[in-house]
Amino acid sequence: MAQNGGVVMVTFAPGYVSEAVNRWDADHAAEQARYNSPPFVGLYIGQPERAKAALAAWEQQHPRPVATLAQVADHVQHVRQVAGIDHVGLGSDFDGIGATPQGLEGVDCYPALLAELMRRGWSDADIAKLAGGNILRVMETAEKVALSCSRRGPPRARSSRPRPHTECGCVSVRR
């Protein structure tokens, strides 16, 4: 990451930040398959109402654990340790996750996450990088590269006429 200047946009998906949620999600998926895995297997194959009731009973006996804001802070800190402060950002994935960590139900909760990281020793400069500075730097670099590429013009098209392979002598179209 550091080599190319990129940023890891940290997801808040509960299964990524909590080992307990990750295991529960895997167990839940296994139970779903156990009861009904079309087209040919499952204890209640072809009986969707029985499969649904059995899964609901399993869920009642095995409540889903809750991921927390503190676990998200742990996750962000881990990415910082691996990639470096210049290569970590907040990705969240609010638009693609079915559940959120407790205390991070939306972007309006970011101040609580940032405050937790500051309690853990993050400086104002670190928080500024995490909260948008790093991704803005990457986007600025991408704009410069795009401008440079547009000045050079489109890449030349390769020839698509048949040429023999030197190894075997057969003829094919190379693209």
C-alpha cells in the first residue's frame, strides 16, 4: 500500500470487526444450508415454511453477537499498524452491510469513533488523515495521472492481423 500511495478504506461490516459475529455468520449460513439448500439437499427441502421455522428456532437459541464501536477502533488501529497512518481511511460500507456496529449506526456517529481513537493516542493530524486527508491525496494524484494520460492521447491499438507463434508455428490473432 505504501509503495503505490494507496489507502485502505476500512469497512465497518460487523463480521470483519468482530470474531464472534464472523463465527455466528458462518454458523448461520451453515444452518440455512442444513435446512434448505436447493435444488437437492437440506432437511426441509421443498418445505420452505418448515425451513424458515427451524432457522428462526436456531436464531432464538443463538442470538447474534453485537459488534461495537470499540472493535471498529481496534480494526482501524490494526490497519494503521499494517499500512501506516498515510494509508488508512474510513470506508464504512453503510450502503452494503445489513447491520452496523453498536455506536456506529451512521456517519453521524463518526465523531464518537474519532473521539475513541483520540483517547487511544491519535493526534489531530492523524485524525485529519483518517477522516479524509488520505483519500483526498489519492484522488488528487489520480486526477494528475488522468490529466497526464489525456495529454498523451489514447493508447495505440495493437495489430490484430494473424501472426505465427514462434514457439509452435500455429497462427492466431493476438490482441
